[in-house]
Amino acid sequence: MSTPAAIFDDHIPQWLEEQRTPWARLKYTVTQANLRHHLPAGPLRILDAGGGNGFDSIPLAKEGHHITIVDYSAAMLAEARQNAAASQVAERISIHLAEMAALPELFPQPCFDVVLCHNVLQYTGDVAVFLAAVAAPLKPGGLLSLISVNRYSIPYRAAFFQGDLAGAYEQLDQRMILTTIFGEPMTMYTAEEIMALLPSAGCVPIQDYGIRCVCDYWGDNERKSDPAVFAELERLELALSGRHPYKLLARYFQIIARKLSPSE
């Protein structure tokens, strides 16, 4: 990752506050639902690459899977340890402080059935090199789940969420924006662009999804915080996530890919 770890460490309170919002909870719910469409029978060895405080992988540990979280933020990993203990799954979780580029050295033999890499891609430099490093510890036939911010959402978010039509026009071809929480630049891609790079990392895409196809463009935060409204929104988002063309304009894309065997 190109963003200094200190940036993430310094913004832990803001990140934790964001994770508690209805729209963040919705993102995790849809992510898990999409992933479960593809997971084989367990227990599985799962690597959460850039897993931060474990919100993506600790629910899988609660289902009996063995989780390894790797992140370069010591503060995020400290939160992961606390979350694992609170969920009573600490014995099924191991934690490593490392850069994503170090994954092939950290795990020199392919040993994971599943690799999660959620919301890391947008902070990297050379995407092709990054994908190869993340896929390296994955067993042949194993699954890779990638999530990143969707470039197609930039003008829609400006127009609907921020009410800025001029800004939406100016951002039609924009790729780089500053993150709301960290104030750091991130580069945005489309699912199609990343899927085209996966074969160079030895993977083939199976399915792509959209996460928050409607949420970021509809209503206001107060309405989304109403439990009854949120339940309806969640039902709609789960239905739209895998559907074309709705998924194309979602705030995030999720790609599920399979690691090829040497003979393929």
C-alpha cells in the first residue's frame, strides 16, 4: 500500500464510527451474502489481506473457519485482536503486521482456500503487481474476493449525494479522489478493468457484484437510520447486487475469482 500506515492509525476513531453507521453495516451484510454464494464447505483457511480490524473475516471465524489477518497498521490489528476476543474466536485467528507486497514471502507456499482483499486496491500503486502478490498465497482452485470503490459511482455520488451537478460533470472521467475519512488520495477502477488484469495474476473471474447500488444515491442519513426503512433498503440491495445493469453504478464492486491450477 502506498498510503502510510500512520494515516490509518491516526484515524481509528473516525473509522470505527463509520463502521457503526447503517450504510457501513449494509456493505458488510451484502459482502458476506455475495461471498457465501461461492464458499465451499469448511472449515476453510482464509487470508484477510489488508483486513484491518477484522470486520470482514471475524464473522467467518464465528462460522468455524480459520482466519489469518495481515495488515500494515498496528492500531488496526490491535482492534482486530479485541474484536476477535469479544467474539470468542481468538483461537481461530492469527494476526501478522506486514505490507501486502510481503505476502509471497510471508506465505511462500500456497496455503489458503480463500483470500479476501477488501478496500485495499484503491490505495495501491501498481495494481497488476499488487494482484499477483495477493493471489500468491492462494491454493489452486481457491477463491479470491476483491472489493474496491467503483469509478462509475463518482459522478453519481457528486450529483445525488452532494447535490453538485457541475462537480458531477467535471468528474465524469476522474479516477482519483480524496477519501472522506483519511483525506488521502485513492484511485478508482471499474470491475471490468480489474477483471481484465486477473489472468496475469493467475486467476479467472467467476462473478462480479455491486455493493450499495441504491443506498448512496437515495434518501438521507436520518431515513437510513430508521430500522424499518433500513430493512427494506437491505432487502433491495441484496436483490440488486448481482443484477445487471444495477451493479454497474454501485458505490463498490466485488469480484469473486478462482486461482488457476498450473495445468490450466
